[in-house]
Amino acid sequence: MPAQLKKYTLALTGNPNCGKSVIFNSLTGLHQHVANYPGVTIEQQSGKAKYKGYDLNLIDLPGTYGLTSYTDDETVTRDFLLKNRPDAVINIINATAFERSLYLTLQLLELGIPLLIVLNQSKTAREQGITIDTARLSALLSVPVVSAEATDGKGLDEIIPATVRLIADRAPAERTPYFSPPVYQQLDRIVQKLAGIPALPGGFPPLWLAIKLLEGDRSLAGQLPADLQKHLDESSRELSCTLGQKCGSLIAQDRYAYINGIIKKTYSVVEQGISRTEKIDRIVLHRYLGLPIFFLLMWLMFQLIFSLGAWPTAWLQSAVAALSGGIRSVFPDTLLRAFLTDGLLGGISSVAIFIPQIALVFIALSLLEDSGYMARAAFLMDEWMHRLGLHGRSFVPMILGFGCNVPAIMATRTLTTRREKILTCLIVPFMSCSARLPVYILLTSVFFPLRMQGTILFILYVLGILSAIMMARILGKYIAKKNTSDFILELPDYRTPSFKTVLTFVWIRVKHYILRAGKVIVAASVIVWAATTFPLSASSSGNLASTWAGKLGMLMEPLLRPMGFDWRIAIALMVGFYAKELVISTLGTLYLTGAATADLTTALSSAMTPRVAFALMIFVLLYTPCLATVTVIKQEIGKRWMTVSIILSLIWAYTASLIVATAGLLLGFR
């Protein structure tokens, strides 16, 4: 019988955008989303690794600058460290932001958990003229230090062995005290008082709890007995009166004084002149040129998507047509053949043929993220977001919404006020997620010439952003302002996107899209086909409006007729509430069932006009988000705001598409 492996839990922590998730992926073999801007990890992730006789459970915690729970993601990090007490903490430090990173390091040391420092981006730091004496740093903090470069894997193989050795050597390290005598005196008094409590709140370490209480962490103070809270207030007043500052400021001041001492002994920098990042930022962050450049990049991205994606899409269309023809030649004209060609193949192929364009969108987004430009986009939008009572940080979840609204809604946990979170959750669904993209690509390809297709897609994405801004403006008037927060966003250095990172990101997203779409589309295609086939007396005579689906759609058609939508579009929109991919697959099933052609583009071009197609794209852009997004909105901000989101998006989608359809008619468009 083999010996049982020793099990250890290791927590990875660090500031936002320090490379923590890249290292986590390398150590575990997983593929968590990574990007060159802060706020990507918004909940803890776990992975496994084995090393010699050890079974390791690695936890990737959200990035944080401290252990005071100002935001939901900071709370996740702090609660895990305190309540789960991992065997060791791996603290990832960005070598190019050394001083700022050490503030979290000191707070981690105060927890008393074995700590390993990984000095990431060491190569980048050297290129910037930065030198860090890791041996001296290790001696000063009494912790092991490993130098690494996460993007190319250098030094990563040293992390696990060093951590295991750290756990094996459980002797408490001797550390130089860095709090001033008056602060230490009050901390000691609080620790003595805490010793009289049989069970401290959450099992917190006494010294750490004393520090947080003296800092003014009211969420922790509320868990203490009334007499201890009174003693705490007295200690705080006494210390403030003695030194003339608030206790929280005094503690932070002592920490930074100690950090400055470490910097003087371990850190040196040779000035390199104006860096590449500064040169680029002078252009892309220019007061007048910044936003035009951002929108120009978006427009170019969409133009390339159609230009480069047209060829593989045409090949896939030919393959689908050949497959459909093969099925028709092999099977007799029966219900089974109709199911295979009109139901199953029609629904699946209508989404599958647009995978090339979807992959190109993910490639473009990954390049913008990994290069560091996305953080600049948030910075550029700060002034406009501020006018809405939001901040540029709210634009980060909006950017994530271009991929999928679900993680984008979850990313609002990084926001510091309840008001910001509610507003951002309500406007994120107006961002065009990848599931809506097949609808745009199909209708744009059918009804608009190639030279206009990228522009049409650009207009839709911009309209989504403008709709979000408008809704934030309106809703902001009805959500009371309480606390406000300043916008502080780290602008990472520009870097050449990693081919491996981009390829992994695109593969994961496309695979997820195919698997998710495949599961729901097969089931939905069967259901929609059956609903448009039965009763057989109606479908066999070509009267689809009398089928089950037709009768349901006809009930909705009068409401949608002003935009030019027929009952088939009504059914597709209803099915699309479950998943937006189903809009296009449902249209494929409905328009191909009983049609003389197996080509969806031909069937659509004879059934609607460019004016109606554009109005439909706007409706799909703006109407109720998918079921998964609605569920997450309920989890994050409650049922009441979920209902507001559903009603608001329906009203705005109807209004906007009606305006476009009517304006097009008045201008002479069919």
C-alpha cells in the first residue's frame, strides 16, 4: 500500500496585476483568465499540484492592496487567510512596483502564517534599471525570496520546493519590530484584554486583531464585547492625543517608515530616461486624441474581423451545404430527413459557421488586454464615467462584458461602494457579449456590403456603450449617493503580448463557446423544429403559422410588427432569453423549415430587409440579458434590481429598435 501523501494548502496573494494568476496557472496546469490590467481574479480559484511526497492544494486569491475589507474581493482574500489558515502564503511581488507591494507583505507577516516572497517580473525590472538585493531582503524580513519571470517561466520551478521547505521549518522567525513605542504600548494593552476572551472572533491572531482594531476596522470591532469596545475607544483616543494623529494613520506611517528602510538597503535604480510606456502614453492618453484613438482601434478591429473571417466562413458554409445535400440524397423525404436537415443541421450550422469571426474577436481582445492597453481605456473613460457618478474602474467590468456578461457582473465585486456596484451591474448587460456576435455577423453579412460590415458592427458596440452611459445617467438620479471613492487605477507597463497567453485565452474561450452553444443549441433546435413541425397537418401544407410555434409567435407579432418583425423573429427573441446564441440557431431552424433552399442567407434575404435586419440587431443588443446573466445579477445586487434590469432593457430595446425602424422607413429604406 503506497504511503499517503502529505497535504498542504498554499495561498497565492499579491497586489492586482502582479502576475499571480499566471504563476498559479503554471504551477497547477490550469488556464484561469489572465490579462495585463488589475481586477481579473474576482473570486478564489483552486488547483492541485504534486511535489515528491506532498499533495498541494493551491488557492489563487483575488488581488488586494491590503487586508482591510473595503471591497468584496478584498473580503474574499482576508476571510480565506483568517478562517482557513493555509499552511503557507506565497506572496507575489511585482518587482517594478516594489515599494507599493511591500505594504501588503507586512500585513501578511502580521498574520503569523509562513510566508514566501516571489519577486515577479525580475527581468522587466532589470531592463528598467532596477536592482533588488534578494538575499538582503530575505534577511531583513526573515522570509525566503524567489526571483521569477512568470511570462517565460524562469524561476517558477523553485517556488514549490522553497514553500515546502518553509512549511517543514516551522520555527518562528525573529523579525525586527517596526511599530513605534507608543503604538506598541497600546497594541500590547489590547492584546492583554483580548487574552481574557475565551474565543476570539473568527479565531483571529491576537496581535493582528489588535492592529486592525486600532486601525479602526469597525466590522471586527462590532464582534467584540461592549466593555472591550469601550477600552478600544479609550486606547485609540489616548494614542491620538499623545501623537496628534489618527491611529490608522500612525500605523500606516510606521509601516511605510519600515518599508523605506528596506528600500534603502535592498533597492537601487539607474535612471533610463523616458521609457517606452511613457512615450506611448503621451499619445494614447492624450487629452484630445485618447478617445478617438480608442474608437479607431475598435473600428479597425471590427473591419479586420469581417475581412479575415470571410474566407473561413465561406468554406464552412460550403461544407454545410454539401453535408445538407448529402443527407437529402441519402435519406428519403421523411420526417427524419426534415429533422436532420432543417432542425438539427440548420440550428447548429447557423452558429458554427461564425466560429472564425468569434475567434478573431477573442484574439483582438486578448492582444489589447495583454499589451496593457485595456487599462488605458478605463483611464480614458474615467472623466465620462465620473459625470455619471461612476469611475473608470467601472469600465473594467464593462470591457469584460465584451467577452461574457456573467464574469463581468461578478467583476463588480472590486468596486468600493454599493451605488457603484448596482449601477455597473445594471449597465454591463448593454455590452455586446460574444453570444450576440453571430446574430450581428449573419445579418450584417447578408444585408450589407463588405465595405460597410465592420462599420455596422462598430456602430452596434458603440451604441451599447452609449446606452450603458445613458442608463447610468438616468438611474444614478434614483440611487442615493453615500460614500464616494477616488479613482486609483494602476497603469501597467506596455508589453509584447505573449503568444502562449493569447493562444490559450482564445482556445479556452472558443472551446467554451462551442461546448456551451452545442449543448443548448442541439436541445433548442430539436424543440423549435418540433414546435414548427407539429401538428403535421399545418407544416405539411406549408402553413407554419398554424404550428405550435407559429401560434405562439402570432400572439407576439402585433407587438413587434411596428419594427417589421414577424412571428418567427418573435419566437427567436423569446428563445434567446435562455442564451443569446439561440437567436441565430432558432432563426436558422424557423426560416429553413419547409424552405426550398438549405442556405440560410438566401432564406433571410427574401424574408426581411436591411432596415428590419438593423432594427433586429439593435433589439438583440439591448433586450433582456440571458438567463445566466440575470441569475448573477440577482446574486450580486438582489431580486429587486434584477427585475429593474429586465424591465429597463426590454423597454429600451423596444424603443431604440422602433426609432431606428421608423427613421429608416421615413428616409426611404425598405
